Amino acid sequence: MGHPTGPGNRARSPKPGRQFTLAGWLEPAGDVAGDTFDFSLERDILHLSMTDAMGHTLQAALLATVLVGALRNARRRGVGLAEQARLAYEAFSGYAPSYVFVTGQLVRVDLSSGTARMINAGHPPPIRVRDGRAEEISLHADPPFALPMTRNYRVQEIALEEGDRLVFLTDGMLERDAASLDIPSFLTAGRHLHPREAVQQLTQAVVHACDGKLSDDATVLCFDWHGDSQARHSNAAPPP
């Protein structure tokens, strides 16, 4: 399940200055599963989320929808990222049976400062492509949503550099049948692709590696940070 629309979802900063491009793709498995991605854009803040519900049943899809709704409601209250996660955890835990959970990445990008703040709730780490090289971002992993928490979710801050690409994945992109695909190397080779093309080609490569039979939803979200376009224009040399 992709939010707010299906495969090929994309967005671009509507204002001059701090610029970004965003694209997502969800390739569904043969069985019902519970992947989601979601985003919303305020004046100077971009909110992103990616979640993956345990299991391959209708219940997984329903619980994923409940969590996305809880995250959206928390964002509308205008609270910080840690409080968003706490409120979503409380709302979701009231619906989720004790034996299920949902992993997730919550991201809040400050477009004015070029800073990304992230919470990792038991989810595969994002991959950053910078200076022509793709590598995982080392993040502390808190427990997934619905599992007992002994402390607040940890917010981790990453400074963005012009030209950075952040790629968020669910574990369906990393399943054992796709182990032959070296995703960091694939992303490095495709670093010049538009995010829309990058998510499509990566998904196609995973499906091919699995002989066209995915056992889990495969979801990817690609965020390109273009930096301050106004500063680039002001620092450019005058035409001859």
C-alpha cells in the first residue's frame, strides 16, 4: 500500500531556494502485506515516513493503515518528531495485538537549514549516495511500533549536503531471494538517474532477482537534496 497514491508517487519543492525531488515506488507481493510510504510538505518542513507491518495478511494491511493515520494526526498537531512517534505508538498500540509489530522510518527535513532528523523504529537503515558512493547511514534502532518501549524514541540528526540522495527501503527489497543484488553498488551506478527512474529500475532489478515472485512487498523512497538554488545562482559567474 502506498500513500497517498500508488507507484510512481513523487513531489518537488514548490518554492525557490531550498530544493528537493522525491519519488516512491511500491511493488506488491502476491499475498496481502503491509508496506506504506507517506509524505507531507509544509512551508519549510518535509515529513516522510515508511512503515512495514509484520505478516502477510489483511490484518497487516489494516494495522499499517492505522499507524499511517496515527502519524498523520500527530503531524497535524504540530509536535516534534519524537512526540509524533510517541503519539503514534500510543494510538497504534491500542489496536495492535501483542504478537504483531510494525517497523518504520520517520523523517523530518528542515528545508531552511538542510537538516534531516530521523527516527528508526527497527527498520532497515537508509542508504545515502554522496560524492559518487552509496553506503548505509548508521542509525540507532529503537524497537518497532507496538513493542514495549523503555525510553523515548531517539531522534538522530543528519546534515544534508548538496547532491545527497537518501534511499529508504523496506525489507522486501532485501529478502534472501534478492541477495544476489548488491543494492549499494546498484545505487552508485544509477546515481545520475532521476529519482523516478531510480526507484523504478531498482524495483525492477529486485523483481528480476526474485524471478518475478516477490514474497513480500518491495518498497523504496528516493529523496534528492539539491541545496540552495538561490545561493548557487547568486554565486555563479556573470555571463561573458
